[in-house]
Amino acid sequence: MPQLFANKYRTQSIRLPERDYSSWWWYFCTICVDKHQRLLWEIIDWKINLSEIWKIVEQCRFDITNHFPNIELDEYVIMPNHIHGILFLHEKNNQPVETHYSVSPNNETRHGMSLHKINQFWKMHKNSISLIINQFKWSVTRQTNKLNLNFHRQSWFYEHVIRNNQDLQRIQEYIQNNTCKRQNDEYYIS
């Protein structure tokens, strides 16, 4: 159920509270274009026309492994207004934790909160799904901005922790057949 925060409704997190999203496993992720605009490709006269934004998304996707060597890319599809993909995180080797603020020795305050509390709130694990997807989204945004392309993506993304081999196979088949069945896709807008 949406909650009111700063006069805006926010939905609760769909993340599993006990899950470490920087731990090795298979993750299914979906990233949407803002307002589900069809900016990545469209069909005109029975022909698929890929946009410049599509080309940037494709390149940034392949660049993920250059920046995050613990990631393996699996099935993916770029739809007119969203991207589906499966990522496999390999085991980490005691990777450090990145934080937004450092904790000061005298526990200074900022905006009435101790930096220690802010530090705990902003804690983000290096090579976590959130960090990887956010870096990917920012790379696409930076490159589209350089070319003055009108591109905005939603700030959130959807992720699903793949439960077992059957779940993995089902999602791989869904991604492989997504273009053919795009009218049935939950993000399809006619």
C-alpha cells in the first residue's frame, strides 16, 4: 500500500528484507523508460526502427562487465519502452562497503540526524544489484544527454531474485519470446 512521504505517495519496497543483494545469485531486472514512452524502438511500415537511444542502451549493457567483473550477463531484451535482463553475480571476495557519508569520531549532526544514522541509511554494498543497475542507468543518461536526446528513465527498477532452475528457465523463455508477445507484456502501451 502506498505511503505518503513529503506529500508524495511512495510504494513500499518489494525487496526481500533478509536478502543481501550483493550476494552471488541470479537476478531478473526490468528498467522502464519514464511514462513508458516508446523511445528505444518502434515498428514503422512493418519494419523495426532502432533509435539512437537503443544503441546507447545496448553498448552500456555490454559495458557492465567491464566495470563489474563479478557480473555475468544472461538473456536480455530491449523493448520499445523497457529493458528486461538477467544478471548473475559471482561470489564476492570480502568487498568493501561504500557509504554516502563517513562517520565522524565525535558523531556530528547534519539536519538533526547523527552522521552515524545517515551512514547506516545510505549504506550500499559494492557490486550490489542496486549499484550495478544505477551505474548502468546513469551511463545511459549521461550519453543521451551528451547527444541532446530526449530520454528519461524511471528512477526505480524492478528486480526478482530467481528462486531455482525452473524459475530461471521460465524467465529466460519469457525474455526470448518477449518481442513476439509484446502486446501481452505488462509494460506494453499501444
